[in-house]
Amino acid sequence: MAFDAATKEHLEKELLPFLSKEAREDVKSIAVRYFLEMTGTEEGKDFISEGNAFIPAIMSLTSDQDQDVARDSYLALVNLSSDDAIAWKLMHINGGLEFMLEVLQRVLKPDFALADEASSIIANVTRLPDCAKALAEHILSDNATVTLEKIVNALCQINFNKKATLNYLSLILSNLTQVPNIRRIIMDKDRCIIQKLLPFTDYAESVKRRCGIVGALKNCCFEYDYHSWLLSEDVDILSKLLLPLAGGEEFDEDEMEKLPLDLQYLPPDKKREEDSEIRTMLIDAITQLCSTKQGRLLVKEKNAYVILRELHKWEKDPKAKLACQKLCELLISDEPEQGMEDLHKVEVPGHLVEKFDKLDEDLLNDLAEELQLTEKKEAPEQPQ
């Protein structure tokens, strides 16, 4: 559905008054539902976002007394924020940041029935680094109305809200960890925040919650000065990253004894993480830990290689398999020469970066073809 200038002017003139808390309930409900349906098309989303009238009106109706009107308003904003350009506008429009903070405050109330719809909007918006930074700056300020501890406590308290799952809250946390200062607060040794998150790497009830928390942990591994602490017994992040990647394979005594205690003598029916995106993030997190000499030596000492070796044999997703393959190669290779031990500090010329990216792309394609052939060979023959 395309909108010409006359139609746009007509809709704004005729419908905008109905997107008001003071409007009659019946017409307000119809108007919000109309705009919700409009957000199901690219043309509709573009029309709504072009001016500065409709978005603030829809935002205001998220706090309407009529629950259906409020829900439809949230859902319209969920659809709108799925577009990056509109998501940016939602944060930067006049009053946008204040709206996001107000919505986040509502989400953190244990009796808020629309917490999942509301948190989905913030999760969409904070995907953008600029928007995550804007929200983080308030959370880190002295006069913050929402703190990182409140977000983590609500996320880690199962059934905090009996009317909503709060799984999208984990994606908000993951997005916020794009900001270095947020990561450092999560890893503040006196706050014990990261220790609260670690048990959720294998949380069976929600893929989304696992995804968000693993994403946050992966981002924390980019803080290289914290690697020794993360791998120490105070945190023991490696065990929590490896456990979802481990299957029920048997190891000989020598290999078994070198593993962290939580990885030893797993049952034969132990299942690996089912989501390939999460498996890739777990592998990427361990890879980041290996980018410092101290971290790499500790990962080697804990015999992570044998878990990853078996994962590589089992892995069916090309992207996850390539990530696993590269990490295995890193762990069994000789240590870099003096001065090159901290891999994240090594400057690679631009032309080599392009070359390596091309090699990765070729490897990924080769793995995809290889896995497809293997799958065909293993598939049972169809009866004639």
C-alpha cells in the first residue's frame, strides 16, 4: 500500500486526534489497531515514521488505561523498531530517551503485564550501538532511575514477574554490554554481577534468555584486563562457557583429570546447546579469552581443547564449525613469538585482513558443501 501526499495529509488530519488518551475509547481502539496493522508493511512503517506526529502519539498510548489500546501501541512500536532507521528515531526523537527509560522502569515492576512487549521495543532499539550508549549513559549516571543491578536482579530472579517471561530483558543486557563501562560494572569484583549471570548459559526454559546472557558474557570477554580474573576460581567463566558445548563423550583418565570439575564424567546422554547462534557465541567468547597470553595458557591448562575437538566432530552448522575449527587450531599451535603473545594487540595490515576474510569465506563455503554431502550420505534411502 503506497501513500500519496493527499492521503498522508488526510490520515494525519483525521486520525491523529484519535491517537490521544482523551479520545473516545471505541474510536481510539480502532485507530490504534489501524496503525498496528499499518506497521506490518514497509510502506506503512515509512509513512508513520516520516513525520514527528504519529510516533509520539503512539508512545503516549502505551500508558493508556485500556489494556488493549496499550498492548496494540506497544506492538506497533515493536514492529516499527525492527527497522534500524526507525529504531534510531525512536530513541532520538524529542522525548525518546525519556520514553525508553520510563518503559524500562515499567518493565522492572513485578506486576507489569505488558513487560514482554515493552522490553522487546528496548531490545530492538538498543541493537544500535549509538542507542545502547545513550541508554547506558543514563544507567551509569548519578541520578539514574534504572540501574544495572535492577536489570540483572529482575532477569536472574525466575518468576520475578508472574505475568511475563522477561526473556527480552536478557537481549537488552546483551546490547548494553556493547558499552565498555557497562561491561566493567558487570565485572566489578565487589558487585558479583557476572556470577549471577553464569548459571543461565544452560538455562533450559528459554533460548532467548540464554542467547542474551551468552551475548553479554561474550562481550565482557573483550575486556582483556579482566581475563585472569574471569578464568580464576572467583568466576570460573570457562566451565560455564564449555558446559553447553560438551556432549556425553568418554575421555581417557588423563584427559578427564585435566578438565574443570564441572566438565568431568558427564552423563552419556548429555545434550549440547541446540541453538547454533548460541554455540557460535560461546566459542567466540572462549576465543576472546585466548587473545591474551595469560588467558590462552589458562584455557589450554584446563584442557578445553578436548571438549572443542569433540564438538567439531559433532557440529553441523558451518559457521559454528569454522569458529570451533579456528579455536582448536589456536589451542594446539605453538605459542606466538615474543612480543606477539597478546593477539588482540597485533596490528594486521588492511590488505591481509581482506585476504583472511576471503579465506574464511571460502572455508565457510567448503564446510557448508561438505556438511551437505555428509547429510545426504547419512540420510536413509527412500523406498522405491
